[in-house]
Amino acid sequence: MVQKKIPMRRCVGCMESKPKKQLVRVVKNAAGEISMDLVGKKPGRGAYVCPDPACLAKAQKKKALERALETEIPEAVYAALREQLAAAQPEGGA
């Protein structure tokens, strides 16, 4: 049998390449709004981050998410992303 290729993406926080399905996409749409894309289908410019709050904190500290999305990201948006990431986590941790 032919093995299907698994798409890999790099987390902007820890800079590790992981399978696309293990990462969460953060997307900036045409209106400039930034949101979390758990399905991976939203239109717009995207960047990937691990579903770990520590990786989001690293991306914020290095301003890697801002560079990837080519826009300034206010603290309120980071707080909303942290809340969405915590809500998306399965019960009992990762």
C-alpha cells in the first residue's frame, strides 16, 4: 500500500514541525480580524501554533505571530486566543 503523505507545519512559538492536524491555525481575514481556526478552512493569512499555552506565550514574546500575520496584535486579542485555546483543550489536559 502507498503511504499517504502527512502535511507538516511549523509552530511559530516553539519552531517544531508537527503534523498539521496537531496544530491550531490562527488566521487574519481580509477585514483584519484575528481568530482561531480549529478546522483549518477559514480564508485568510494563517500561522500555526501548538495547542499549548506556553507556545502561544513564546510566540507573543518573540512577536512571531505578528510577523507571520503581518499585523500588530493587541494584548486583548492574545487574551482571547488564550481563552479559546483553553476551551479547545480536552478535559484532563493535553
